[in-house]
Amino acid sequence: MSNPFKITEPTVISFSGGRTSAYMLWKVLQEIGGGLPNDAIVCFANTGKEEEATLKFVNDCSVNWHVPITWLEYRKVKPFFKVVNYDNASRGGEPFEQLIDKAKFLPNQSMRFCTQELKVKAIHRYLKSIKIKEYATLIGIRADEPRRVAKISTQEDKFMPLARQGITEKDVWDFWNNNSFDLELPKQSGSSNCDLCFLKGTKILASLIQQKPSRVEWWAKQEAKIGARFAKDRPTYAQMGKFNDEQSQLFVDETIPCFCGD
């Protein structure tokens, strides 16, 4: 198709909750004057470990752009998903924890079954429940993400309209810098992932734990319960939390206002 944002068949717009996938949704909406095409469904799969700002952002997109977004969560019993909304969506990691309890195993860098079960399959099961068996999926991957583009391009039912149109990170940031609302998270936080996702770099994890130490509690609990690690090449989440506590105690002096960076 010449215009990658023009939907002509049953299509799922996979909304991760990040700026890039939201921009993709906006581009699709513009194709018919700001509305959602009849054959399109927008789905957001909540793991329960997204930041509150991410949940608010998904809701803001729905409200401001007048577009229905179906919120889904994994459940460990049939039909293995539940339709929720902004108000009653899980915020304590419940869907993710249910998956871990059922699998009795932690996902890791080589076995990312969390993404498959909590997001991909949750969406597929929902669509099957409403009698949609064959559909295309739009995924928010940019042209400047060659490794992700190469991986997804081998899947015939998945499409990357942003990549096809040559849209880069700069284009996405230009849009949000001039929009009436935005995701209230810094760029480095990896807004579309779970708060302390094990795929994030150690420096980013350390920064996120320092900003909000309570973030580490859920992850440490899962590792302790299963007796394993999400990532074998780094300290446990409990160790990272303890290190943050010890480091913060080294600096107990009062901050003095400084204007040299203003």
C-alpha cells in the first residue's frame, strides 16, 4: 500500500503507551479527518507494572483525540484476559505476577514470555472473543530502529508504518514538543516498558530506583519467590535496592539552591 497509515482491512493498532506508538495512532487518525477507521481497533495491554504516567497518557490520548482504546490485562484463568479501563486497571503488577505464579519461572533476556503472554496473546485472545480471527497489526517502530525493523519485517501480518515513511525519533519529539499534552516521563525511563524492566540498562535501572526506591520492591519479591533472577548478568533487584539505600545514606547534607544551570 502506498500510504502506510491508510487502513483498508481489519487492523489492530498496538498501543504500547509510549510516545512513538501514540504518534503512530495520531497519524492513522489523520487519514480520515481525525477519526478511527471502521476496520481498526486500538489495544493497550497493561502489565500492571507500567508507570502511572503511562496509564494517564493512554487515557489522555483517548480523551483528547476522541478515540476508543481497549484496555486489556492477562489473567491466569480462562479466557486468559480481562477488559479493563483507566479507572480499574491494575497498578500493583497483578497481571504480571499472575503470569509468574502460573509459569513458576521468571522471564529473562532469552525467554521473554512476559511480552508474548501479557501483551501479544492477550490482544489475540480478545480479538478472537469478538470474532476477529484474521487481522493486520500496526506496531510503532521507527526508521531509526534498524534491529527492531529487521526482526519485525519477517512477520507478514505485522506492519511498521512509521519505519516505512522514514519517521525518526526527531520527528516524534518534534510532534510532542508542539502538542497540547505529552507523556509525563523523561526520555530515559523507557516509558513503554514496565517500570524496572530487566531489558533496561543497569545505569537506567539504578537511576529509576534512586528516583523512587519503592519501585524495586515488586521485582525483588518475584525474584525471592521464584529463587531466580530476571537477569543473571547483574545483581538481584534486592541488591540494587540495598545499594541505593547505602549510597543515599552517604549524602545527608542539606541541598543549597544553585542557579548556575539556569
